Amino acid sequence: MSETPYQALTVETLPLRLGAHLSERLGSPPESWRVREVGDGNLNLVFIVEGRQGGVIVKQALPYVRLVGDAWPLPLKRSFFEYHALTRQAARDPGRVPAVYHFDEAQALTIMEYLTPHRILRRDLEAGVKHEGLADQLGNFCARTLFRGSDLSMKTAERKADVALFADNVALCDITETLVFTDPYYSAPLNRHTSPQLDGIVAQLRADVDLKVAAQQLKLKYCNHAETLLHGDLHTGSIMAHEGEARVIDPEFASYGPFGFDVGMLIANFLMAYFAQSGYERRPGERDDFRAWTLDVAEGVWDRFRAEFAHLWRTERKGILFPAALYEDQGHALAAEQALAALMQDIWIDAMGFAGVEMHRRILGLAHIAEFEHIENEDARASCEAKALRLGRHLAVNRARLLGFADVRAAALRLEREGIA
Amino acid sequence: MSETPYQALTVETLPLRLGAHLSERLGSPPESWRVREVGDGNLNLVFIVEGRQGGVIVKQALPYVRLVGDAWPLPLKRSFFEYHALTRQAARDPGRVPAVYHFDEAQALTIMEYLTPHRILRRDLEAGVKHEGLADQLGNFCARTLFRGSDLSMKTAERKADVALFADNVALCDITETLVFTDPYYSAPLNRHTSPQLDGIVAQLRADVDLKVAAQQLKLKYCNHAETLLHGDLHTGSIMAHEGEARVIDPEFASYGPFGFDVGMLIANFLMAYFAQSGYERRPGERDDFRAWTLDVAEGVWDRFRAEFAHLWRTERKGILFPAALYEDQGHALAAEQALAALMQDIWIDAMGFAGVEMHRRILGLAHIAEFEHIENEDARASCEAKALRLGRHLAVNRARLLGFADVRAAALRLEREGIA
């Protein structure tokens, strides 16, 4: 198939084109397979293919941004980066990403594990469905992939070759660079927000010098600080969950970047889910328990990330940075602890900054989130969004002044209780 | 010639092998050329070739570290990185690096401008010879190459491709990673220092937890923070000077790294020259004037770097970071100034850190500097070196507490006046 020029799959052509790769796994004949196109993301075709013996996911990149159309071309090579990210993540945190069965670079196509009956986590955050163990699994995923993808762990020649490989993921980095860090902070053409309700606060944020400086300082880190291989788009729409099992999908935005990016973006999405709950309450307080849980998950992700990262630091620090030769081997174990504390503080500060801009771009930019979008009453939606905007500004600007998650929690609780006046 | 397998040139074979490239520039016949091998660096062959009409430099990489021998192999590809760095530097600060006439990748060989009667600056720092305009030229070189090699200026797709290209300069980065940031801080096999005079202070430094943490924090920045294309080895042995003209050579250590690296390393070398002067005084005070000049140059490099970087920020900021669309175009010019002030503070802090470790590795590590090495009296040499070690520790550990060069100057003057007690 790889000799054939790229052609987008359809429900009709898929069985014939991929039969050879799928027959053994799904059971023959291909004509008996059930094929559904279910891509609800912004970029790709996603097919569920089921036969008598089992099912698979077939994900194929389109040569443009699905959300926008062919006016916004996007390189097919993103599927190459997704494939390479999936294999690395699978090695670094086994079982947390879907297994890859086949990759075809020319067709920009990956056949992978069908996670069922898992649901996109974001839908459950909207519906008010909890998942046991979520924070621990996601915190561990961040710690393991970020630690093991860095010069704290890898052979540096391998890491440098990997930096070169992922440096070509220019188009998807550009999306993040533009849509996350810049567009929300001025009236860029692709922006939209709940209007007129949010017009006032939006004008305030776009006149907020401290915020606009912070956003670009964070952009510099995202663009230049190649500390580790990021997932690059780790929001709650990139997570599937079912009965105590969370799986992380869709790493096509993978690039080398700062330790704090993925974990900060993830925390932001739980904070937004927190503020979205009141939009779904038929009576006041109905979602109190679930609302509290979203905040607990945000805190739990950070706590587990921190604990697991520290564990790996103490047991797997075999890269060129902070070598035991200088510390433990010289009887200076506390030098290693001092360095860890300083690095963790830097990661925390960055994570809070990235959390802040993520909250802004999901309300002011091009790509919004379902939890807010599905609140039909626009005043109610704007009220939820305004709180998230306020907290985002607080986190981004004051990121170096927050001593721990308790400070974030206190700010979130206060906004939720008092509104934004 | 590029079909021929690599073969090191000799004084005897050079005219025949390079005749076709040189005849027009030097004048025929090749047999009449004067060829001298003058490489006094640590890594390469360097020939001066002179004919009736002119002269050129022929620089060829050897497949090992010249300073150590063939027990330490080193990829020939470093000449490729040097060539690419030279062409970029020439575009970013015209006239400051030698013109390249020919590059042969297979032979790891560059034919370039013969700078004459320029001398290696380090020799003049030992001999007590001043150069007019030095600080301005070097400060501008740092500002222009570092600003214009970053996402503040470049198209980011080009910068990312360039990051990928230079990411393969693994072997030379490894030298810096190991010899600058790690080896000096424990008893690594390649280390040496003036002994027994410095044994006490060396033991202190290697037990200094704050210092050892700082050194690795700076290493993380060097390894991971791909902010701009560095020269990578910008010490006073990589600068040639003559009557008001300084030229920068030897960028084979070029890699993407933090803004503060080159400028910090350069300042460190002037600070070391400052402390070396007493080793050459036949009577106390003989070098007072020159000693004061070395400190003025160190300060001048920083001042000019800062001023030129700010000028470029205000006039050439056309990259994806801190775009005018967010600031000036919104009537928020002071947001751009706020962001510049914060970035310049970060660069200053990093530069002081890199200056500190550079001073240590030149006294404790493998590659020492002539100004100290040529002080024949070992007690006198150790006295000079000890002051530099103390200042290096002060800068590396307190880098975020130094408000400006006045603080560095005060510390240097006090060490020079009071000794290290």
C-alpha cells in the first residue's frame, strides 16, 4: 500500500484497502466488517473497524485542518510524529497509550488498539461521571514520559537525534505557538468568545500588560526549551477512560519542550471542568460533589506527578544531568535533593503558567471545550467562562508566587463562591 | 577532491592537493608557496599558506582530539558545523568572522581568510597589550549573532530546521557538557590543577553543594534551552585582534543554547585575565593600568551586548516571540520594554552562572588558559588562580543576586586587594 499515493480512506474503501493488515485480527471476510467514521477531533479521520474476532481503530491524517477545512493545509507528516510519540510513550509508561498494530507513513495512517467501552474523558467531565484512580494514572504518565524522555534519563546522543527528528513537527507546533500563546491576547481573526457577555473581561485581559508578557515568556519556553518529549496536547479530550482505566491518545502535537507543559495543560482542563459544573446544575449544589472531585483530580495529578518524578529522580537518574558521580557518589545525597527541589519548583511555576494560558485559549481562541460550549444558556456559560479566565490570569501572572496547589484551590473556591464581581 | 577519502594534510602535500583552489588567490606556482602548520589549539590542523599575491588559512579537522591524541576520537563533521556557523555569523554580524573561500566536507577542510598581522587576543592579555574598541565589537557580535539566531528574529521553521542540523554536533557538545559542567566538580581522570597549592580550595569547591547544584542547573540550560545559535567556545583564544579590529574564529562548538552562554564565557575570560596580571608583574603595581582595562572590557562587553540587544529588540523583533502585534500594535510599547527587561535579567543571571563555571573549568579541568599556565612561579600562579576560583563560585552560586556588573567588579577588586585569606 505504501507505493500508492496518499488517498483519504472512506467507510466504503477501508475494508478493501486495509484488508491484508486487518483480516487476521478482525476475522474474514472484510465485507462483513462494520466500519464507522467517528472522528470528533479537530484534525483527522478516525474509523472504528469491527469484525467477528475484534476491533481496531484506524486513524488517518487529512491534508488540512478538519475543524477549518482545506483553506488551512496541514502536513500529513503529523501522523509520523504521532506514531513515534506513541512508541516512545509506550516504552516509558507501558499500557497507558493504545498499542500500535501498523503504521503507513505514505498514507499517514495508523492502525491501533480499539479502546472500548472507554469514553473520551471530557464527556464524563461534562456528564458528571467520576473515574477512580484517574489522577494517579495521569500523574504517573506525565512523570514517566517526561522524566524518561529527558537528559535526566536518556543517552544524550539519542535525545539529540530525537530532538532533530521532532524539530520537523513545525506545523503542529505553529498551531500551539499561535493559538495558545498569541491569538487569545489580541483580536486575531480566528478567535471567538461568548459575546457580548465576556466583552468586558476580554478587553481587560487584552490590555493586561503583565499577562501579555507572561504569555510570551511561556511561549519562549514552549518553543525553545527542549527539556523532554511532550505529548503536546494533553487535555481531557486526549484521554479515554473506563472503570478505573485511563488511556492517553492523540500525541500528534509531540515536540520537545519544557517539563511543565503537559502537566500544566492537563491541570487547566480539570480546573475548567470545575468551573463548568454550575452550567449543568438543575438546582444549586447538585454538582457540588462532582465539582469538588474535579479539583481533587487536578491536585492529585500534580501530587502524583511530583511524587513519581521524585521517585524516578532517586532511582533512575542515569542521564548526563545531575549525575550521581557529583552527588550521591561523593556523599552528597542532599545535593541531589536540593537540585530536585529547585527543578520541581521550576516545573511547578511553568506548569501554572501553561495552565493559565490554556484556560484562556479555550475560551478566547479558536478551539473551545465541550464543557463550556454545551452550556446552552449563554449567560450561565459566560459566568463559568469568566471565572476560568480570571483564574487563568491569576495563574499565568502569579505563577512564581503560588506556593502549592492549596493556593490554586483557594483561588478557585473563592471565584466559584463569590463570582467575579 | 571530495571523492578522495579523508586524508590529513601535511605541509608537503598541501600545495599539490589544494593547488586548484588556491592558485588564483595566491599566485602560481604552488611550489613557490610558503606553508606553515601553526595550529596551537586543542583540536585541529591549521596551515598558513602564502604566495606572491596573498595568503589564506587552511583549517582541517583531525579525527581525534589533538590535545589528547588518537585515544580520544572526534568526528570530522565538526568542520561542517564550523562552516555552517561561520556563514550564519557572517550574515548576522558582517565582517566580524573570517571570510570562507572554500569548504570540503569530505576532507573536513575550510579555506578561509588569513587574518594578519592579527594575534590571538589571549596572548595580548598575557603580554599586557590593549586593544581599542574591543568591548564594543565583541558585545555587538554577541548581541547580533544571538538575537538574529533566535525566534526573536528568524522564521521559526528555519530556526527549527537549523536546530535539527546542529543537534548532530553531539561530540563537541559532549566536550562542553563533560569538561565544563561536570568534571571540574569531582576528581575526574582528565582534571589537573596547580598542586598542592590549590588542593585545599579545590576540596572546598567539590564539597560545595550549592555550587555543584548550580553547575548542573546551568548544564541543563546549555543542553536543553535551544534559544539561539551559539558560537559555543567564545573565549579569548577564539578572538584575533589587531589595531582596533577584533575578529571571532573557531565556532566548531556551535550549537543551539541559551542566550547567556557566549557572553558569560567571554566575560569570564576577561575576569581570568584580570586575576592573571599579578603573575607578570616584575614590581607591584606594574600592571595596574592594564589590569583595570581587563575589567573595563568585561564590563564593556556586557554593556554593549545589552545596548545592542535592546536596539535589535526595538527595531528587528520580527520573529514569533513577543510580537509587535501584541504590544506596540496595541498601544502597549511598555509591554515590550517590560518583556525585554525580564529577558535581559534572565540572560544576565545565566551569563554570570556560565562565567562562574568557565572560570572553574579553566583552572580545575582539562583545558587551561595560557595566562595562568605561563606564570612560572607556582605559588604566584596558584594565588591568581585561587582568586578566580573564588569569584567563579561567587558568580555561579549568587548569579540571581548580582544586580549588575558593579557587583562583579566590587567582588573582583576585593579579591585582588585582600587575597583569599
